[in-house]
Amino acid sequence: MDDLLDPNICWEAIYSRDPRFDGRFFAAATTTGLYCRNICPVPFARPKHIVLFACAAAAESAGFRPCKRCQPQAAPGTPAWLGTSAVTSRAFRLILEGALNGGSVDQLAERLGLGSRQLRRLFVQHLGASPLKIATTQRIHLALNLIEESKFPMTEIAFCSGFKSIREFNHAIRSSTGQSPSELRRASVGRPAPARQSALELRLPYRAPFDWENLIAFLKRNATPGVEVVSINSYQRTIEIGGAQGFFTVRPDLAHCRLIVNLELSSYEGLAQTVERIRRIFDLAADPFRIANHLSRDGRLRQSLKLHPGLRVPGVWDGFEGTVLAILGETLTMRAPRRVTEQLVKRFGTPIDTGVRGLTHIFPQPEALAIAPLSKIGMANASAATLRNVSAAAAQNKLAFETSRTLDEIVERVMAAANLDESVAHYVAMRSFAEPDAFPFSDTTAIATASAWRPWRAYAAMHIAIGSRKNRSAGSDARFALQPVTG
């Protein structure tokens, strides 16, 4: 296991059932052959019979099966090693996005700029499991959730979860749980069927605390007309992924530390990637305990950390969409972005019938905006040229919104493609690329001060932004707080 998670801390977390450590490690008992979350209600075996693992895949690689009481597949995912190896962290995020569902380890390693042998070595070193085992475990956990929480046929669940065949699906589920998919469904407590046959309800766990109030307020200020509808208790938006169109609704279940997602798509083949994108919008992979411990060393942030525990960094559904909105917010006047964005969506987006008031279009694709007559919606030539250049770069995959790049590489590429200054490029990195160390400020003093906050500068920036909105005394650098991109 990683040195950051020593056995003494793990045992304290086990004895106290401390929820802050839920999902950061797993404890397996050699006497039962099961592995558990630290919050498992079943008494743990003696220490000499317990083996600690950094992630569920490592426990399963060692031959242990998930506990049916605490259900490790329902744990919020942020293993303790995350962040100790930048390459491993980026590879792990790509796997969560489905990189190995349709590609090989060799291709994944190539995207990261290293050899497949080195990538396997790093995974074994930091996680105790290979990239393929990590990917398989993620598929199994998603499949188990669907078996228990949906009425989908097993064939559909298999392909939704990323398995290439029914045989592979059946073998993986039986190897992991000791039961067939059908046996698991019969044993599970049935849930009411969704109101619509094509709908799916998912429960996405997170690690408490979770500042829903500030997160949803940010998303509401920046909501894209026609694409997003945000209220104090829900977030709704239209989506398109892999050719499948639809929409989803997210509501908080704060009592159980999870978000309830109601999803409706024309096809669920890209479900794993869809789930990961939703998790990214709400920053569900964050470890607020670890982040707060680091940032609270600075007295200037301590009070905000106490007032706003569990503050998240809002992400976006699509990196291209986030970049377009950042360009509009930066290049247009204060009142223009919302009007222009609304016209952009109506004229160049794809109409969709959701039955939800306000959800009328899917955000325009790069190919459409690369040739769009943007002057007809009131965009000046310079702004229109910038937007078309970015759209063309995205359409030709010269600007790919993937997590395999380092922060410096992302900022450099965004600045080159979008002709934006460095602080705005950091804003794009923060939201479109989910970079936790991005810092969207241009003041050199602020940047120098922020060096002590690495690698969590984006979270520090969010705390600064909240203070800026409250007292209105900060400079224009806090643009992502003071000047909503679309409103």
C-alpha cells in the first residue's frame, strides 16, 4: 500500500467506522475471503487476519470477494494513492471514462506517452492491480448496480457496463461474487420500476461533507439556456454521447451521501462514460478531508474551509462546450454572453423533445460551429473567428478534451487554439479538464501565494471566489465567480 495510508491510520478508521475514509482503502479477511469498506457493520477479524488494499481491484486480484453487507461497489471512489503519481492518476481517470472498454493497454500507454510495461509497473506499484483488472472491476461494479437497481435485461446490462460479450459478463460477475447475474437479481430487494421504460435511476455516492448549496448555485448562475435547467434542488440537462441523445436529472440525497440520477437515453451503450461525466460535473471524486487538511495550513483559507466544508469544483458535461462558454464570457460584453449563447444553441444546436420545460436543444457540435455564420447571432468578427478556430481544432481532434495531458500541456494547447490569456486557459483546465491544480488568476502575487496550495489550487480558488462574491472587493481576476460565463 501507499505510504500515505499507513496501517495505524487504517485501523483507527476501521475501529471508529470513520466515513471520511470510506473508499480510500479496503480491508480483506483471510478467514472469510471477503473484502469490506471500513464502515462495514460486520465486526472485523483480528488484525493478523486482515490484509489492506488501496483499491477494490487489488483485493479482487488477490482472490477476495466483495462483502454483501457493506457492498464495496457502492463506496465513493477516491483511493488514497490518487495524486501520488500523476501518470497513474491520469491513466486511472481515463479508465473510468472507458479507455479500456474499446481500446488496449498499449493504446492507453501511448496516450500517456510511455510504454505499456511501464504503465503496468506503475499500476502494480500504486494500486496492486493491473490496468485491465482495474477496468474489469469498474465494469463489474457498474453491472452490479444495474442488476440491483434497474429492470434492464441482462444482455443490455452487459454491454452498458462495457463488457464485450455475454460470456465475459457472466464469467466476470461469477468470479467476483460467486453468483450468476440472475441469482444476484433474484436475491436483491426489488425497486419500483421507472415511470418510463427507457429511464434509468442511478445512485452515485460521494465522500462527505458535500457543499451542494454552493455547487448548485454556481451551476445555476452559469446555466446554458435550452441545454440546462437548474433549481436549488435539481440539475437537468440534455446530452449526446456516442450518437445517443437524451437528458438526465440529478437531485441530492444528502442523508445518504449520494446523488440520485434519473437518466433517459436512446441507447445506454456509453453508460460508463456517461456516469463518469456526471460524476465530473459534481466533482464526486474529491476527497474533502484530504483537501481541507492541506489547504487549512494557510490561515487565509481556514475560515472559509470551516464555513464551506466539502466545497467542490464544478465541472462540465463536455470539454468543448465548456471552452466555448469560456470564450463567450471572455470576449463578449458583460450582458451579451447569455443572449448570444441562447441564440447559438437555438440556431446551431440539435432540437430534442425531452418533455421538460427549458430543455430544448443539445449543445452545438464542433463541426457545426466551425462553419457557422456566427455574425447572424450578433458576434463580432474577432470573437467569431476565435470560436470557429477552436471548433475546427476540436473537430479535427487537435484540441482533445481528455485527461491524459498535464496541466501545463492543457494550458498551452488551450491558449494556442483559443487565443485566450493564461488565466482563462486555467479556468478551462479547471472545468473542462477537471484539473484540481488549475488556478484561474493572472495576478502574479496571487499566483506566487497559491504555490503553497498545490496540488489543490482549484479548490482554493473556489473558496476565494465565494469570498469575492460576498464582499465584491476582489479584482476582476475572480471572473469565474463575479462574471458568470452565460449570464
